[in-house]
Amino acid sequence: MLKIAVLGAGRIGQVHAANVAHHNDAQLAMVADPFIDNARALTALYGGTAVKDPLDAINHPEIDAVVIGTPTDTHVELMLAAARAGKAVLCEKPVDLDIRKALEAKQALGEHTTRVMLGFNRRFDAGHSEMHQRIRNGDIGDLHQVIITSRDPGLAPMNYLKHSGGIFRDMVIHDFDLARWILGEEPVEVFATGSRLFEPALEALGDYDTVMVQLRTASGKQCQINCSRQAVYGYDQRLEVFGSNGMMLSDNQRDTGVRRYGAQETEVRGPLLNFFMQRYAEAYRREMDVFISAVSNDDTVPVTIHDGCQALKLADAAQLSADTHTVVNVD
Amino acid sequence: MLKIAVLGAGRIGQVHAANVAHHNDAQLAMVADPFIDNARALTALYGGTAVKDPLDAINHPEIDAVVIGTPTDTHVELMLAAARAGKAVLCEKPVDLDIRKALEAKQALGEHTTRVMLGFNRRFDAGHSEMHQRIRNGDIGDLHQVIITSRDPGLAPMNYLKHSGGIFRDMVIHDFDLARWILGEEPVEVFATGSRLFEPALEALGDYDTVMVQLRTASGKQCQINCSRQAVYGYDQRLEVFGSNGMMLSDNQRDTGVRRYGAQETEVRGPLLNFFMQRYAEAYRREMDVFISAVSNDDTVPVTIHDGCQALKLADAAQLSADTHTVVNVD
Amino acid sequence: MLKIAVLGAGRIGQVHAANVAHHNDAQLAMVADPFIDNARALTALYGGTAVKDPLDAINHPEIDAVVIGTPTDTHVELMLAAARAGKAVLCEKPVDLDIRKALEAKQALGEHTTRVMLGFNRRFDAGHSEMHQRIRNGDIGDLHQVIITSRDPGLAPMNYLKHSGGIFRDMVIHDFDLARWILGEEPVEVFATGSRLFEPALEALGDYDTVMVQLRTASGKQCQINCSRQAVYGYDQRLEVFGSNGMMLSDNQRDTGVRRYGAQETEVRGPLLNFFMQRYAEAYRREMDVFISAVSNDDTVPVTIHDGCQALKLADAAQLSADTHTVVNVD
Amino acid sequence: MLKIAVLGAGRIGQVHAANVAHHNDAQLAMVADPFIDNARALTALYGGTAVKDPLDAINHPEIDAVVIGTPTDTHVELMLAAARAGKAVLCEKPVDLDIRKALEAKQALGEHTTRVMLGFNRRFDAGHSEMHQRIRNGDIGDLHQVIITSRDPGLAPMNYLKHSGGIFRDMVIHDFDLARWILGEEPVEVFATGSRLFEPALEALGDYDTVMVQLRTASGKQCQINCSRQAVYGYDQRLEVFGSNGMMLSDNQRDTGVRRYGAQETEVRGPLLNFFMQRYAEAYRREMDVFISAVSNDDTVPVTIHDGCQALKLADAAQLSADTHTVVNVD
């Protein structure tokens, strides 16, 4: 029975706390949040002790592992503290908004790397994961093209956007990780187009609301990502892979399979799963399951800080490409 | 080059005339209609001679085959006249509304039976026909259940309904033929439920607007038909077959594959193909093709007056069952 | 915090125990099963005390409510004992295989009826439930026809079938309840067809492997149910409703939205959710939620023993109809 | 009744000849092909006179319009000859493989431009055309992103590829035209990635088998095109448009709506419409209809040599971009 502390009792911390609490092989032992009432709300529901300081949880002798769901600029510090305290770590993306800081953290982790997992939740989506497995099994032959659709249901508040690092580092970073994982190769060439098509205020931030990215690997595999901060019809998350022997699509999902036929429209379906907490609810459960299983069995975690750094490099390259209208090579 | 006369220049006659005219192995030689202007409208488009009296066409020495699209109560007379004149015949359903008259016609046809085809167009729908073939190939193992959905987009005018013979003989007769053809066995037991759920005026006609039928064959195969005179969302034509080794569905079709996603509804599709002239346009072409090919090659036509009589027997049984709330056996 | 005992630690008891344990307003306090090891396996996972005798749980002063998941022939006895002990009850269907015993239990319950909920889980399926609500909202106008597809993935063991009460009372009973609930009226006329198309051994039991049922209400609403004990492609659960202003379908669901395109087949999708524990997992959670909420708020439960008795009457009528090839009226 | 000559009796000439012959307002008067037997095969089917020299048809006084389906390097010469002879023209894409020659032709046409239509058939696809209309109606608000999938079922013969002008000018040119038409603005920035992933022999031709293109308009609208010479699952033609108020998809189409469910796979659909002659059969008919109607009514044709030149400029830019790994601006 793994004793786990969740650091940060915000939106994502709540997801992780529930998944820990309902897991048969783990126990929610502590929740840390400077807003202690938020931490207490979670321990009231799921058990465990509420504390203010994440270091109190990290350094508590009974804690085996910590889940980091705190603000981005604390990730590196807490991750390193936990690793040094001998704790396994599941850390939300991104490692940091600054690639140099992220790379330093990677180096600092050293041998601890194998026990620090990055929370790229989409790898654990049942559909994406089935496709990844089928590609590896050779079901579509050699992989040629990957197409990722990634659209949020609505623009985040401007206050959030100011500190987000921009659309590439904040949002498309998920898709860069997905692209690397699905391609099975590192992209070496990045071209990105950024537009402000509905929120002109983003200009002051040097940010975009609508972007497209095109990637190429050394062997010539190709990937296109399309991304928008605002899809009025919901959270649009699709993945397409094309190869020498076939193609696969992973489509959006809905709460129900109801289709309606009326005098005006002869087939209408209900809303998409609304946002990441619904759409990827099962993915977060599987992510936690994989983390707990790896830690319990002393296995290397399947997503590491190296993945976090590589995705961040692609995000930086895309930002540069969009800003300068040039093709950017990535080493 | 088969020389064909189309008898009746109404809605269905127009469909057949166009298909004859565009066929590479046939020629529209005559169109007969007491409203000679209707006949002339067709010959102006597609060539051929317009006449008033169908017998003039039937007995014309240059005519090889006739297509009967006249009112139901003339079918038997014209069919027999054409057969006796040595002409091949494609006759619209039903043979007649009176089963005795239909059975007499069957007997009277004698050896001509093999050259008189009944126009059960749905057998020639690409989807239904693919399913029929796959069942025969054993793709779903032994057939267990058949489910037919058959809903018209709107109620026909009361004046038409008065002479239609009722919903079972006029409309469900297509589904009875489909059931027999797909089941590959004769139904021996019929149970039907008839309701007047939106047109009370049908009571005076002893007719129904909404019906369900359940059939059983001697070997225990089962079939359900659901039928309505008015589906506000369009012409709903579906077929499902279930067997020991699988299941198949033949769904409705649309003009385009466009799907729309908006703020209110996240998937909307356009209208179904509106009515039989659109939905079964290709089926009518294939029906004509099969007819022309059978006649040209001196083959037996694939749908005969026997099929017309059997479907009519089932319609009569269903009417009796719905009227009396009893199970009706069919020999 | 409601203290709940689960009676019966078999397949369905395990589902209920997990849902109780994960519920924020309830606690799994006891599990009763004569095979005490089965009870202990559940309490080891979710907490609570394991006992052999269900009456020990029913009569324990700390228990507020019991969930009955024991063999069918114990339902009435345990339900009455619990009701008399002042406990709320969630009882699996059917009430009993004998309608007289079920009706006696209904009478015996008296004022306790409002706290004894019948476990017709399908009413709590998100899709079915959305459709029920939309019909009540008038989205499809007046309801005319209901079509229920209900096929199990494979035949249960013969030993189970012997004591099941037959396909109508064991399996179709769910669909009879669904039909009543969706129709919003009592069926008054039942016609059923039963066949043995793949398991001849059922003849000795007077049972069928493949059935179709047609129902009519007093106002003329119509319903067709098609049912098989064995669909090789999985657990097929569909619902269609048709009315004066439109139609709705609730389709099967899958684990993922992946579609594959290969050289042989250009669209392939994966398996349906395999069986009721997967397909209706969320429905069982919502059922438990509704039960706990009704009991906590002292509300009448939404599905009562009356519903259990009415569904059983329809099952009896269907059995009689199939056995005698006659139409059966239900009061 | 427009008298039309079809120049070139190859694959595409056969499509046009049939559509002319079946059109109510036109007549197939001549077919020209140096392989006179090919021309005669068509006139045997549809009427008209067969000639060897296209100029004989162009200059024949009874001919009102010509359809150019000859090899690409003859397009300009025949188009100009026909225009000078006062004939309306429907010319297959591309105008020419050399943009200078195409621009000279454009200038040379002068006032004849309005009667020379370019055969970008995809604009006349019912689905694409519905989407174009809906965008103009404002159904999805402001257009933000366009995604075009364009994959051929199999690699053309190497002999064809040698003279094709390369994948961008031969194949993606259709998608460049579609992009311009749907975007409603000229792309000003082009980035293309070209790979040889299955046919290394294309290296000698400086050609690619697999490409991706990213476009941007002056106002920031974005477009991605993915393209392959070989999709083993068939001719994959999809279009997606995304805007401030919604999204639309135009999916592939099939011959039938049959879906199969078996023990291994629970939903299988049949092949896509195989290639352009099937997939765009209806589009070719509508294209001819629009051409004949424009010419008959003395209207300007809706697709002109200007469109042909602009698409070719984008193809040239894409080729340069892929060859040099740079972003290419288009004036």
C-alpha cells in the first residue's frame, strides 16, 4: 500500500487525489496546499492529513511518493526536493517554462530520473494508447503521417494566459509529446504559423490564439498539428495516423450514444466530453495506475523528464518559427 | 437493342422512361398514357412515340417489352395482354389488391411467368442486395432475426389512401417481399398491430397510420417490421439481419457526408434521401438493368408474379390480424 | 453517511459493494455471504465486516440500508425482513419468478414500499435516461413506437438456465421494464415468438434462445423487442423511440473511438462494451447514487416492487403467448 | 441544344462524353482523338462524329463548345485555338506545367476569359459545395482553419509520373484550388515538406510520394494539406473547416450504408468510393451542368484560367519550399 502525498489542491490536484484514494494499492496520506482549506476539503473526502507546506509532505518519513500539481514555477524545486528525499514523483507538465532550467533539473536528477514521471496524461487515453500499440505491432505498416487536432473549448482568462508561457508551451506541448510518442522518432524540423483571429489582446503578450505546426523527423515522417484556444463546440481532441498499410483515427467521445432525428435535422448528437477533466478522466486514472505500479515494482517510469525537455524544445522552436516566419531546426 | 414501351407516364413511369432511355442496350420506343400530354413530355425528352392506349403499345410489332406503371387495377389486364402478345413485362407492385384476381393472373400467365417481372425495387438496392448476398455466402452464419424499418416521410393524400388497399397492401407489401427474400423462407405465422395515432380519418377506411408486424417461418426464423405513414425526419429505410455468426445493418443514406459542429449541437447531419425516387434511384436503375439483361438473354426474370402473390397474402394476413387482434397462419 | 450492507458477494454484489465504497455519502459496513471467503474478499478491499447470515446484517442496529444481490428465490424473504427491520432496500430484479409470490410481497410491504427500490439498472443508463427525459419534454412529440434490441454475448451455462425462469422472466424482464418506463403506459396486449435456433437442449426446459415480442398499450402505442441469448459480436443494447415529431436512437458504446482503415476493410471499429458489468457500469453507479440520495432525503424510491410485478406479468404473458401461439391480454 | 466536341477520348474524355450525351440541353457532336478507334468507341455509344485532329472539331462551324481532355502540354494551344474560333471551352487542369506559359495564355485569352472554364471538379462535389455555401452564409462564423486530406489509392505508373510535373503540380494542385476557394483569400505564405517514404525511385525525378503543406493568408487564416500517392485503403478525400462559430467535416463516401458485426470485429464497413471517377462522378456531372448552363446563358464561367494560374503558383511555391526547406512567400 503506497502512501502518497498530493501537492496542490487545485483543479488537477483534486483529480489526482480522487484517483489515489480509489486505488486499491495506494492511500492518500497527505495533501499540501498553502490554502489549507483546499487541502482539508480533499482530506475530508478521501482521508489523509492536510498540511500547508509541500516540503512537510515531501520530507515526512511515511510518504512514499508525491504528486506535484502546484504552479509551474515550483515544479523543478519540488521535484528535486522529493527526489533527494528518496520519494517517487509524478509531476504535472511542463517541467518549467524555461528550457535551461528544465535541462538543469534533468541533469540534477541524475539516477533519480527513473522514478520521476512526467504527467503527459494523453499517452494514457485508451484510444491514443490503443493506436500507439497497434502502430508498434505493425498494423498500419511503416508510419508516414500523423495529424493531431487539439482545440480547447474556450479561451482561458487573460490573467492565466499572461503566465502561461504562450500557447506552444502551455497547450501545444501536450501535442508535441503526443507527436514524439506516436512518431517514435524525434522531430528535427519545425514550422509553425501563429495568428490572432479572435483575441487581439494576445498581441501584447506575443501570444497567438490559433496555430498550426508542421514537423518532420530525420527519416522523413511528417506531422501536422492544428490548434485553437476556442472551439465553440467543445474540447476537440483527435488523432490520425497514416502508414504504408493503413490508417487509424481516434475520434472524440460523448457521454451517450444518443442520436436525434427531427423535422429540421435528421441526425443530431449531443456535446463532446467537455474538457480535459471529463475527456481524459479515464486517462488520469490509468496514468496514476501506471505510476503506482511502476513505483511499487521498482520499474522505470514510462515518461521521464527527458520527455518533458524534448517537448519543451519543440514548443520553443515553434514559438520562434511563428514569430520569425522561418523554419527552425531542432537538434 | 431492346425496344421498350412504358405504360403510364406518371411519377414512376417517368423514372422507368429515363432509365430505359439512358440504357445502352435498350431504347424508349413508346410511351402510353390516356393523358397524352404526359406521354409526349417524356418522348420529347427521351425520344419514342406517344400514344393514348396502352394496348396500342402492347400490340405494336416493334415493341419487345413493356413496363407497366399504370394504376393498380389495370395491372392484371395489361400484364396478361402483353404476355399473350409475346412481350416481356416489368410490372409495378402490387399485382392487384385482390388476392384471388392475382392468383388467377398467376395461373393465366402459365409459361409466360418467366418473362413477367414484378417491380419490387428494394431487392435491387445496393445495400440490401449486398446483405442478401452476404447472408447467402454464410457471412453471418444461420439467419435468426430480420428487422425492417419502413417509414414514409408524410401521409399520402386521403384520396390516394381511399384506393390504396390500406397500409399493408400498399406500403408494407414492399417489406413483406423484402422479408421473404431476406429470410429465404416463407413466413407461416403473422401478427400485426395497427393504430391510428395521428390521422383519425383513417378509421372510416378501416386503415391504420402506424403498424408493427411480427413474422415467423416454419423453421423458427423471426422478423419484425415497423412502419409509419409519417416520419417528419424523412424516408426511413433500414434493414437489420442477425445470425449465429454476426449481424449486419443497412443504414439510411444522405446526399453528402457533411457533419456540422456548433455551439448548441456538436454533430449535425443533413437530411436523408427524401423519398423513394431519390433513395431508390439507383435501385430502379439496377432493376431495369436486370430486367433488360434477363429479357435479352432469355433468362427467367428474378422476381415473378408468384412473389407478388405471396407478398399480397402476407398483407392480407396482416390486415386480418390487426383487425381481429389474433395470430394468423399463412399456408 | 449511510451505513450499507451488501447481501450476496457474487458478481452483482461485487459491483454494488464497490459503488457503495466509493460513494461520498455512504459506507460499506457489512457484506453477507454464506461463502464467507467471498464476503471477506470484498471487505478486505473496501472495509466493513464480513458475515455469513444475511439476517445478521439486516438486523444489525448500525445498518441503515441493505442491497440484495442474493439468489432470486431469497429476494422476497430478505426484502420483507429488511423492510420490517426498518431498513431501506435496493433489491436486484426479479422480485421472484412466481407472480403470486411477488404480488403477496407487494401487499406485505405496505407502507414500506416507498423505501424498497427494484434494481432495474437500465433506467439509469445515461443514454436511455436522456431519451426518457427528452420524450417527457416533448422533443419527439407524441410517442408512437419503441424498439428495443437486447442480445447477450453468449448463452449462460445450462445449470444457470435451469433455474432462471426462462428467457422472458430472466432476461427480457429488463426490456419489459424499459418498455413500460419509456412508453409511459401499461402494455395491454402481448404477442411473443420463441424459437430454439442454436440450443436444442432448451426444449427440455420449455425455454427459447431467440425471441421477439410485440406490445400494444391501450392508446395504441406500439413496442417491439428483439432478443437473443447469443450475439457473437458482443452485448447488443439499443433503444429506438419514434414519435409524431421525430426519432431518437441510443446506440451501443465502445471503449475507444478508434476506427481502422486497411487494404481489406476501410473502416473497422473495436468491440462493444462486453457485458452488463461494463456496459452498465455507470448505470449501476447512478442507480446506487439515486438510491442513497432517496434514502438520505427520505424520498420515495423511483422504482418500486409494483414495477417489478408489472414487468413479471408481461414476462408471464410473453411466455404463455410464445408457448401457445396466441395473443395474450394483460390487465 | 449546345453542340459539344470532346477532345481526347481517354479516361477523363470518356467521363465528359457520357455527361454531355446524357445532358438534356447538350449533344455530343464530335469526339477527337489521334487514336481514332478510341474516338469511335465513344461516338458508337453516344452518337456524334469521330475525328483524329482536335482542330477539325474546334473549327467545325456547328460546334458551340469544346471539352479539352488531351495531354497537359496541348491544353494552352487548344484552348487558345478554340477561344479564337469563338468556342466556349471546358479545359482539364492544369493549364500547363509551366507557370510562364500559363500566364501568357491567360493574357492571350483576353476577353475570351469569361468563356473558358477550368475543370477543377472538386468544387462541384455536393459535400464540398455545401460547405462552401455554408461558410459564405456565416454558419461557422469567421473562418480560421482549413484541413484537406488528399490521398490517392495507389502510385501512378512511373512513366506517367515522369511527365506529371511532380506531386505538387499534378495532384496537390486540386487541393491548392480547393484551399483558395474555401479560404476565400489568397495564401501568401507556403511551407511544404516532401518525403520519399515508399518509392525511392522518385528521387531521380526530384519528386516525392508523401507531402504536407501549410498555408497562411494575409489576414492570418491557416490551411494544412496532407497528401500521399498511396493509401492502401482507397481514395481518401476529406475536408474540414473550422471557424469562430463552429466546424464542419466532409467525410468520404461509400457505395452502401452496410455495417457488419462479427465475432472478431464489431463494426466493419465496406470500401471507399475507389477513385476520382467514382468519388467525383456526381461532381463531374454538376461541373458539366454548370458549364453548359453558363455557356447557354452567356454567363461568365465560375472557374477561370486565373484560378488555374494561382493554383499553379502555389504548386511551384510548394515544390521550392520542399526542395529547399524554406518558407516561400507568394505574391
